Amino acid sequence: MRAARGAAPALLLLLTGCSVSVSMGGAGFSSAELEDKVNQMLEQEVGRLPDDVECPDGLAAEVGESVRCTLTITEGHLGATVTVRSVDGDDAVLRIEVDEDLLPEGEEA
């Protein structure tokens, strides 16, 4: 069982350090908008969507701002940090870093 738990998250580890340019349309992202952007980033870079993405907080369009999100995959939950790398008008570059290990059962990022 331990090998299975470690192997599946490796698919999402390809995203460690991935940056994607996205449009904000305002001063930042609401929680729901951020969850949609994370899904888009995962699909674009890895070709796999998590079962669910939960970002408890929105993200201000300010360089260096970050938020922790929880990705639900078949094997469990992974934490991910989304950070604003740059802002140019209504466009922002977001960076997502997915944790290497599954979160302990019952824990969220």
C-alpha cells in the first residue's frame, strides 16, 4: 500500500514550480476563481485534474501573495501553494508548488 500512495502523487509533482499566466479581471481571485485556475493549471501542465480543489481563501493580485490549497486525488490529499509571481494590468503569473507527500488523513493544507 505504501508504494501506491507514493507513486500516484508523482504525477502531480511534475507541477512543482510551474508558472502560468492568467487573467484576473480585477484586484485578485476569489476562492472559487482560484480553484478554477488551479484546475486549469493542473490540466494544462500535467493532463490530470484532481477530484477536488479547495482554496479556503482568495488571492490578492500582489506580487508575493500566496495561499495554500488542498488537492484531492484518489490516493488522498496533497497540499499546494499558489503564489503571485508578477502582475501586469489585468494579467498575473501564478506559480503552483505541489507538496511531495500526501497530507496525513483528515488534515488539509
